[in-house]
Amino acid sequence: MSIDYDALMAMRVDDELCEYTDKDALLYALAVGFGSDPLDRKELPYVFEGASLKTVPTLASMLLPSTFLDNCGWDYDQVLHSEFRLELYRPLPAAARLLTTRRVTAVHDRGASRGAKIHIESEVRLAKDDTALFMLGNTLLARGDGGFGGSRGQDPVPHRLPKRSPDLVCDLLTRSDQALLFRLCGDRNPLHADPQLATRLGFDAPILHGRSTCGVACRAILKTICDYDFTLISGFNVRFSAPVYPGDLITTEMWQDGNVVSFRCLVKSRNAVVINNGKCTLSA
């Protein structure tokens, strides 16, 4: 079985209802590293509902049902996130019921050895009053499904990083069990848990979810630039460029120009850029 281009391009759902609770917000924050120091008073509001629970903006990436492309014919074990684009119209509530319209916007054939890219766009509203909450764009790389005869297509032009030295740098250590914890946020792809499968697919060990790495980058910007004010972030775009292994130390380099924070993430122990061309937009 292989992916069906026409069937994929026709995939769309309207007003799909889903909901999340404060437990989902708490679990996501823990799964991207918040609370590693339980006495840190600035991170505690993300992992403890005490006074008022704060939400990590990139939690938006995990709030939609994961079944949208079920049975589309791809080799799910080999699917990775390639790009992530988020526009937040207002800060995420600690819990909410959502209405979502989702569609496939493009499918690009990169060749039999390089896989296929599938672009998805989701528009999300609050069910209680139909207020727009966020727009989420995902690009998925189906590594085992290239060569189906489609167009090579053209990727969006990436955000350009400044050529000067970074203005700010933040080092954050991932947990050795972080992929196992992050799976509980909704992405159960066995590539992130099964050592035998990971080896068969060309990795040294189960890799960290790209959306977990994205959350680490968001935490670095909240910590270093936003003084942990989650309401300041209104946009967050990344391109995943290399795998992260649980336990890696991730270095986030940041350049601030007005309300735009350009960034990239590195694992210096392997000389690897793991997120590139990052762009975080701050509220005016």
C-alpha cells in the first residue's frame, strides 16, 4: 500500500470538536522540561495550578486529534515532523473545548529514497463562542513514501537568521526518558520508544519527538527573553534539521530584532543543528 495523492489532497474535516484539560497543559510542560527544578518559582506556574496555571504556547501543537491521516497509506513508523508553524491569536487557556478545520494543502514527492512531504493547515476556534484561537501549520516527512509520481513541489522560503553572533544563548538539558514521557502528550509513534525499530530505521536509539524539541526551544525563549510571560508569544515557526536523542544538551542561540526573535538549536556534542531558521514573534 502507498499514499494516494488525490485522496490525500481531498482530506479535510470541518468543525471537529476536541477538548483538553489542565492535566494536558501540565503534562506537556513537564514533557518539555519545565519543573526540572521544582523550587524554581518562575517555572512552577507551568507545572502547578496553584495561583494561576500558565500554558506553554507550543502546547498548541499537541491539542488536535492525531487521527486525521490515519489509513492514508503511508508507513507511519517512518513519519517525522519537518516543519511547524504557529500563529496564536490569543494566549492558550489552561483548558478549553475547541472546534477545528483541518486540510491537506500540498503533497510533494521528493523521490523514492527521500520520501514525501505532506503539508497540513489547521484553523482552531474556541467552541464556547467561535473565537479564533490559533492557526497551526505542520509539514510531515513520510520517509518511506516517496516515488509515488507526484510533483517535487517547492518548500516555503525559510526565515533567515542574522549573520551576527547570537545576542543570547540558553543551554537546557533534556531528560533521558523525555521521549517516553512526551509520548503521553499524544504522539505514540514507536520510533520514539522502540530501540529495535529506531535502529532498523537508521538511528542510534529512539529519538526525541520534534515537537518536544520545539517545546524546549520555546522554554529557552520564555526563560531568556520573556521572563516566563507566555502571553508575549504570538508566533512560533521552526524547521527540524537533525534528530535529538533524549539526554542531549540543547543550546538555543537567539537574535532579537524588535518583536522578532530568530533562533536555532544545536547539540554541540555532535556538532548538529537540530532546529534551524526559527522565528518567534512577540506581541507588540
